[in-house]
Amino acid sequence: MTKARIGRWCGCLLLTVLALLGSPGCGGSEGRPSGTTDGGGSATACAFTVSTNEVSAQIPTVGVVEWSLAGEPPSSAKIVYALNDADPSLLNLGGEAPVSLSTANYRTLLLGLKQSQSYTFHIEAVRGGATCVSSDYALPTTGSFTNAPNVTVNVAQAAAREPGFIVTSSGTFVPDSAFIIDADGEIVWFFPGPVDTSRAQMDYEGNNMWMIALNVLNEGGEMRYVSMDGQQSYLNVPGLEFAHHDFTVMPGGQVAALVWSAPGNDPPSTLVIRSPNGQVSTSFTIGSNLYLSDTFHANAIHYIPSGDSFTIADRNPNVVVDVSSAGVPEWQLGGVCDGAPTGNHCSPQSWQVNHGHHLLDDGTLLVFNNTDTYGVAHVLEFQLNNTSSALSATLVRDYTGTAASSTLGDVQRLPGGNTLVTYSNAGEIVELDSSWNIVQTFSVRVGYSSWRPTLYGPPLRL
């Protein structure tokens, strides 16, 4: 036996002896007694066992943990994980994964992990008003993606960056895919998508990633989804074959998509909602019943929980409308107001060509304006005042951007006051501060983009 093997054998023997005294043994998976006990009693009351500690074989940046706690079940729990030996300049240093207590073996996914890195995690479980904390466990080293796009980051104001994640897609570029970029500019999730993946979005509960084909020419589209650990996927979801451009997610695992209503170029669309059980239903038509136009090209949609409504954008009449879940138009910005279905709740505007948008609870509406000449795009910020008798809109800012995007393009206001602008065709995502100065620029070919502060729970903008 070599000296190295003798040393390793002796070390394991020592750890095994220590395990008999209450410390973890060599290669063991059972956590040592917690430093924080339930109710101040014996530490052995917080006896954790980790039965699964691995990285997903399908998505190598997703950790998978299954565990149990001896005695009474917890009332809530979470897994706290941290990047080992992290550079202090990084924003994505780990996270907290809420545990679903209804899931078998408390199976929990650790999301947002960087490629080819090591992480440490521990479990915190609450019961009887006190918290049990497990010992630390080393997650296996994460893997890497071979086909993911390259991302470069140019940071102008390091201190002004908002930590979080950008859920996006390849747009009209290849490889067709859905992926997530963290605030440090690293891809932390990746999966192949349909042709011209225009939007990727996690469902409301954060269990699955949905993605849609652009299908701009109405020649056959596709929607697909995959679980966040990659173990379950569904291609060509039935009932959504003619979906195009965009979709939004709703509570209860529902997905609402724009679907062409007939063959040909620029017909009206329908709003189609799919439930988790596979049931597909048509909610309402997106055409002259909502706003006036000779042709229709709806291209962006978001669900607004506070009003149980949808905001829908159409690039042909240059319009954004708010429509109730029952299909009743509530207000219209842009387009033709004379004879509009919304009556006085319509404010004419002069922009040409729009795609992504973001309506905030305070009435702020951001619109990505591609411009009719497809030169440098603009971001328009309006303040809406929708009363019982009329809609008024004040143009607060007309921001001349840094790039052009003849198709797609997106904009989103972040919680800290920054604004994320996506120039899809130019392959740039730009973060601006509250004074509209550049904070950082991500260079990567994308479609629409959605920023999230965390990869758990509902998205910030649906």
C-alpha cells in the first residue's frame, strides 16, 4: 500500500470514528447535528439525511437534492447554497431554493448555478417555531454547455448593476435555444428550442421552461416546454401549432399564446390558453373587435394579475391595448382612436412599429419602438391615467437607444429603477440606470427577454 493510500485510509478511519461520536464520516450523506435546534433541546432532534445530492444529467447547471428530517415534519424549509471561493465582484453568488413539502423526498432544484463551479449547500427546516439547520454539503461540480451562445459583458457602472437573471432565447439566430444569463453575463441554463425561438419563459410556478417559434409567416409554428432539470420535455404541444411571436404565463401552470386564426399573411389572432392537463381553449379574437386595422400582426402579450387582463401589442396599427380576460377592450394607446372599440379610453400616438412593452402598476407604460426606418430604436415611456370616463397619456421620455432592431425588441423596468432594453437583431441587451445612462451591455444574439430577481416563484413581468 502506498503512503498516499495509507494516509487516505487512516483519514477515513479517523472520520468514521468521529462519526460514531456525532460527526460526519468519510463519504457519508447524513448531516451532523444542527447548531440551531428546535426549542433549545437536544441537537439530535435535528437529524438530517440527504439521500440525493447530484447535478442533473440533462441540465448540468441544475443541482438536485432530496432529503429528510427525523421526527415531526417541518412546516417550511429552504436550501441555501453558495458558490465556493467566489470572486467578490460577482453578483450571482448562490441563492435560496424554497422546498415544496408536498414533493416526494422534498426534492428541490438548485437553479442559477454557474458552469464548471463548485457549491456548498445546507438545509434550513422550520418546525414548532424553531429552525433546524443541517451541516454543509458539497454539491458535485457543475458541468458545462457545448452549444450555448457566447456572451460578452461590457460594464460601465459596476455599482449600479441589479443582481438577477435574464430569461431569453435565440430569436432568429442559431442555435435555436432558450437560455438564462445571470447578472455576471454567464449562461446558467440552456436547452434547445424550436426554429426561431422568439420567447422563452418559465411558467408561473417556476417548474418548466416554455418556448415558442416566431412563426412570423404563418407557415407552422411550435411551442414546447421542458422541466427545469431537463428530465421531462414535450415538443410540438397540441393545440398550439399555429402560435406565433409571444406568449405569457398565468397562475396554475396556464400558458396564454398568440395564435394565428386563419392561413395567410397577417390575419387576426386568437388568444389560446392551455392548462396543465392539456386542455386548450380559445378565449377571444385579437382583431377589429379590440382595435381598428386593415391587417393584424399581434406580436407581444403580457398577463396583468392585478386587473386579470392582458396587454397586447400590434406592430401594424402601432398599438398597445389592455383587454380583460373576458375579451373586453379596456383602453388603447396608439393606433386609430376615431371609432375605436374602447371609445374615449383611447389615446392616439405617433410612433411607427412596436414590439415588447411593460406596464407597471403605477400606470407607467414602456414601449419598444423599432421605428419605421429600422434605424436606431427608441424606448417610449408614457404615464397613463385611465379614469372611468377617458384615458389620457403623457409622454415622459423618448429615449434614443444604442442599436437598431427591425424585428422583436423588448423593454422592462427593473425593481431598483434600472431599465433593461433588448435590441434583438443587433444582439445587445443594455441595462440603463434611472437617468438612462448605460450600466452594462450584454452582447449575445437573442429574441425577447425577461428579467427576474430570482429563478424561483412567479416572474416579475408575466
